[in-house]
Amino acid sequence: MVVLAAFVIVVLYCPNAKAEWWEYPHDKWYLKDDWKAAEVDHYAPAFTMQNPAATGWVVVWGNNGVELSANGAEVMKELDRGLVYNVDLTPFVRGARDVKLQFGPAHVVAEGELVDDQGRRYPFASGCDWKVPGAPGTKLPPAARPYRPGESSGAFNLAHNGLMLRYNDEERSKTAISKTLARVQRLRDQSIFLLRRFRPAEEILTFSPDTLWRRAERFAAEPISGAEAILKEQAIPAQKEGSFTNAIALAEKAGTLLASAELTINAAREVEQVERLIQHYTGCASLATLPAAAAQSVKSDLDEAWRLMVIARYEATFNDWAGVQKHVTGAREILSSVRPRLASANVSFADAPDEFPDDRLAWLNAPELMNNDPSRWTFTIAPSSAAYLDLSGRWEFRTDPNNEGEKLGWHTAKQDSGSWKKLVAPEPWERQGVMQDNPRSPGDAPYRPGDMRFGDKPYNGYAWYRKGVLLPPKWEGKKIRLATGQIQNWARIFVNGKPLGKGEQGPPPTHEVPGDLLQFGQTNTNVIAIQVYNHDNFGGITSGPLALFVEGNAPELVETPGPLSFVKEYAWPPQVPGTRLTFLVSALSPAVIVAVDEPKLELWGWEARGYDSPTNITYAAKKGLQRIALSHQDGMLLNGAMMSENWIRLRGTEADALIVFERQPVSLAWKSNAQDALGLTISFNNGPVRAAILSTLAGTRLTEMDCRYWARTLRRYPVAASECTWFDRNLATVDPLLRLHTMRYHYLDLGGFGDLSPLTVAPVPMLFSYGLEYRSPGLQIGVTKKTAFHSVHAPYRVVENSETVQYRARAVDRSRVLKGVGELFGKVKAEFNARGGVNEDEMFRRMGQWGFDHCRYAFAFHADWDLPLVKYLGGPLLEDNDATWQRLDQLVDKCNGAGMQMMLCWFFNEDAPQKDTAGTVR
């Protein structure tokens, strides 16, 4: 016994010991892996207590569910083997001196305790023979082979999840530590993320330390790190020492620190959201046809709300976050009275900017439709002082259905590239036309030829990526790393014909490259080859980064999806001048706003990305348009004072790039940079620098007239939208589903210089433009301009000299939306379940009680080749079955009634007709 206790202590204090579950953040649920109990066939402990029982509890898991009785009374009967259950035994044992517990129906693991009315504790655990009651502070050894769950995927293995416990000091302290760690994680991963998500464009594109979000993050950082230190350095050791009350007190101390950080971050985020709401209601009020008195009343209230936000921001400069919250609350109260006054019988407004609940042609307005991600540009914008080559872009690509590429030397420099095609990476190969069937497709591919679900499943099997890269001589002798991003599903990396380790499933994102494998200098090309094997989902190099770099020179990237946009923020190590760079990528414009915190902008890296360098540069001077040829050597220096307009055009061999400046540069130089690569360096008197960049797709050219047009429109860059939708009775007589949509845009004023005046344009949503291009029925719009920019989906259309765009489109016919019914933990009646158990109402009640805020129900629709829906395509759903739709609506109502939001997915897992859906199959 003593030896075993000593062994336990050694494990707990060994610095390499595996952390307990409660040393990780959990909010309600955890994977229970700290059982003292063992798994046993039958367990029926009996107790004779010195005094009447006062309370008791148990935590239990059963391989075939759990049945438990106490002194003959049924306590629980559960069928789900994926959950660890706990129950308060107090109602079943109170007042009894003799207690017998009976566990079943088969293999179980159970532990808990009874407590008498004098406070004596009677702990018990299956597989343990403890003498109870024990003296206070007695350390009880675990079973010889305490139960440990295996790996859990939550889908194919036992999830083994349990609710955190509060029945005694030991469990309360575990829960307190873990929940407080969860608050730290929530602040970092959720609250700060949301704070960044709703930043105004002006604050995204500035590097001032005094912006609201930076001030809030800076103020919150100290209490967050302080709380984390208390938990890891004091509370966790106290818990391991058995000082449970001290561990609880320390967790509470850490929680008090976190409260100030939570107030700070939440108050700052509320400022951003309320300001967006004021902007939105201002836009809606301009669209509404309100009587003069009502319009003035709304304006006055919006002005007052805005005044409170000015005060809130002033309070933030003193870090008075409680004062900030007070004024935000006041502004929200005002706005809550404004919203009803904007409403009318036939008009609906979105509840927030950039939301389009009634307009399917706007709510899918995503940046992906615009094809303006900077990672797809032919060049890099980055400080060349960093020893970092961005390899995203064009790669040689070849499928290898017979897996013979290595034997044929496809990974070497000797391979002829004539039979290879060009693909962009990172991006799945399916999205680039690699769709041919591979008869030698691996056996674990979803469907085989002949199966009606096979459809046009894209290529599965082996394929190769290759790229040649030049490395500067100054890199020689340094530790060099290769970043290969995320690859689906398996990969092997070669450098100059030599493998970097073995092929592996889900390879690591970066690899050290031995120096003796590399060649340096401008005449020595290094061949990087990546052999990929894909058998499901998207294939190939699916996400980045892709790069070669000297260790310590890679930037940190924070990518934040915003409303109708995303932001990429790069921060290089401190030794790199110009350490910060921001891209604001909008779904409302094909151009991207770039900001860098030094007085120069560098464009380079064409070769590393797989493209030819530009051939010439065009700009406007007082004496007319000027064009300067760009050679493969240093040699162009332009005085910025020569520019009479705010733009330059770089003409490439395949596509063009337009740079629109906020202010006049001092000089433009085409020269070798710090990485011995030719590039364009644009210098200014001081930094930071902002510019708008429009990069066209391959084959698209910008004329001088196009350049001047974009140079005017990009001085006002659309960043947000407010929409109202009208139900027009006259239109309804033609088509009851026709709606009139009006969108008002909000802009970032970029400024500019020179002879061109700004031109305001209201963009047409790209999905609507796509519908116009392919003559989707029911779409109507007034006069628009089709610009020179054309994404792979549709041309970019605008309404000139306007901040609004108006169009007609058919609303979704809800009666024709395909809906399916998915499997539940509990069906309408318990007897409909395959293994019995709870009914559907009880299931929803439990989910609400457990703290669920979403239910991911298996609603099916015909999404792609892998998941057919309707019967004639091999799917599970009978057509024209009204009972199915009624049943679906009932499920949504029940889910909402339990306080949860229903989530859509597509799935089916049964073939038999179901009694609760009038013969439909799931």
C-alpha cells in the first residue's frame, strides 16, 4: 500500500507526467480519464453507516449504458455508452443506515461517496477494496488497473464525455481550475477574435497603439497572463498536493483578475458593434420614406447615440472600461427605440449591417466570389529584409494514376516539364479542373464506378507538384525551413531529388531542409517536389503557407474573417524593418487595401510564385502617359513628383496590376532587393503607407482609361452595406415572390492626389452579377456599368455616382425547399429508437439543460456527388411527402423551444421506412 501511494506521488510530480484533464480548459464537459475505479462485470457495493446518510453521489460509465438502483429504488436507466453519467444520490439514501447500490446491466466503471449526518465520508470505487469510513486526509489508492478510455474521435469511438462535478471539494476544485482555464481560452480564442472581427476599416489599417482594440488588448493582457500564472503555478500544484480548498480559492483569485479583462474586451467590442449599428440605422433611415417629423426624431436619437459613443471612446483612453460599458448601454437603449420606428408594413430591414436575411443574392456575397485574395497575386508584398520566399502561386502539376512518378524521376531536375500542367497552390485540385476518373483509384474512395452515387467524383490517387526556386548566396550556412501548408491526405517532400523523411498522413506544416541538399546563387535552381496521395474530400495542397525561409524570419499571420471581408495581418520578427503589414480584402471590391508601417512599399517575388516579372510600368505625367520598360537588371528610378495622377500600372506577361496611392511617393525604383530579387520599391517621405491594389486575372488587361477609372473609384472603398427589402403589391400581381432590394453602402475614404477626382460607385452583389451574366429568371436592375474586372465567376458591375443599388429578384420559395429528416438521439417515441431510451422531447430538454446553444441536426439536401438526397438519385428522401415537411417544422420548433439554434448539415444513415415520417426513409 505504501509503495503504491509513493508511486502515485512520483507520477503526479514528475515534470514529464501527462497532464490531468482538469489542467486543460473545459466549460461543462470533459473527457474523464482520471478514474480511480476499474471496469468490472458486476458491481453492488453495500454500506452499513455509523450514522444516517445525509447525502451521496456517483459518477458512472457503462459499456452498454447504465442502470442503477439504490436500496431497490430505480435511480437511472441510460442507454448511451458515449456519456459518463453522474447523479445525486441524496433523495435515495437520506436517513438510511444501510445502503445497497446495484449497477448494471453489464460492464461498468463507478466511483463516488456517501456522507453521513456527522460528515463522515464513505468513498467507493469499482475494483477498489477501501476501508470506509476513512480518516480525514487519507489518500486512497486507485484500483490495480484503473479504467482509461481509449482514443476518442467522438464519431467512431466512445466519446466518454462527462459533466464536470461539484459534489465534494476535490471535484469542485478540479472544476474551478478547468472552468477558469476555459475563461482564459475563451478570451483569447473568442472574445479577442470578435473584437478584431468588428473593427472599423480605419482602425484595421492603422498601426497606432492608441486604437481602441489595441488599447483593450494591451490592458487585458496583464490580467490574463496573471490569471494563467496563478492557475498553473499555484492552483494546479495545490490541487495535486490535495489542498483542495486552497486550489478553489486560487481559482477564484484568478477568476477575479479575468473579470477585468473580460469587461475590457467585451466593452471595446460593444463599442465597435454599436457604432456599426448606428451606421446601419443611419443608412436604413436614408432609405426609408419617413414623415419629416419622424425622420427628424430618428436623426436626433442617432446623433445622441453617436455622442455617447464619442464619450465611451474618450473613457477608453483612461482605461475606464466600466465607464465605456455604461455609455454603450445608454446608446443601445436609444437604438432599441429607433428600430421600431424604421419599420413599416411592407418594408423589412436587416437587424445589422452586412446581413441580408431576405436576399439570397446578397448574403452569399463572399470574398471568394471576387477572386481577390492577395495569395493569388503574381507578386508578393513583403519587406525584402526578411529572408523569406513566398512560394504560393503557380506550380507544375501532374496526376500519377499508376504511381510511377518516382520511378520516372518526376521529383528531379532532369524531368521534362512539357507534359506538366500549371496549377495554383494552395488550392484544391478539384477547383482547378482536375476531375478525370482514375480507374486505379484507391479502394477507400467513397464510391466505385457503376454506383449511381459515383457521379463526377473528382480525381483520387497520386499526383505531383514541382517548382524551381533560386536561393540567395547569403542563405548558405543558415538553418533553412520549408513550409508546405496543409496537404490532403498524404505527402512526401523532395528537395533536389532527395526525400525529406518519409511520406506521412497529414504531414507537418514545416520541415527543416539540410543545407547540403540546397544550391545557392542566381544560376542554381533548387527543385522542390511534393508527392501527394488523396482518397477523400478535397485533394492536394489545400491551404498555406508555402514558403522557403531562414529560421527566425517567418512572419506571424493573423487572419480574421470580417463582415463581407477578411483581414490578413503579418508581423515579422523585430529585427526585420517594416515589421507589420495588413491586407483588407473585401467582397464589395476587387481591389485590396494594403497598409505597411514603414515609408516604403515593396512588390517582388514573381519568380518564387511561378510567374514572369512585369515588362513595363505606366504612369500619368503632366506631359501625358509615360511608359518605362523594365529589364531583368537594375535600372529604373522615377521621381514621384513627375506623377500627375495617383496610380501606376505594372504590365505583366499575362496580367496587369494597378496600384492606387493615398499620397504621392517620393520615388519608384526597379532594383535588386535584400534577397537578390528584382522588385519595385516605392518610397515615401514617411510611414505608414496605404494603397489600393487591383490585380487582374490571367488574360485580362487594363487600358489607360481603365486605370484612370479605377484610380477614381478606389478613392472611396466600400466596406459595409445596409439593406432594406420591399414587398411591392404591384409586383406581387405579376409574381408573388418578387421583391425589391435596396442596398446602401458605407465607404472608407482613401484620399489621393493629383488631377483625378473621386468617383463614388455602388457595387452590384457578385452573385446577382453572376445571375445577370447567365440570365437567371426574375432578375431586374437599372443602368449599371460592367467594369474591366471579371472574376472567374462574373464581371464586377457598379452603379456610378451613387451610394445605393436597387434591384428586383425572386424570394426563395419556402414551399419548394428540399428538407429531410435526420437521426436523433431520441425519436418521437422511445420505442422508435433502435435501442429504446429517451424520447425526443426529453432529448431536447437534456440538451438545453446541458448548456447546448446549437443542435447540429441531420437535415439533408442535394449538396454534391457524395450525399444524394432524393430517392431517384439513390438518396433517402421520398418526394412530395407533406408529412416530412411538417415533421421537419416540428423539429425546428422543438429545438428553438429548448433555447437552441438549429444548424443544417447533410447526412443520412438509415434505409428503413420510419414510422414517424409517414413512410419516409432517413
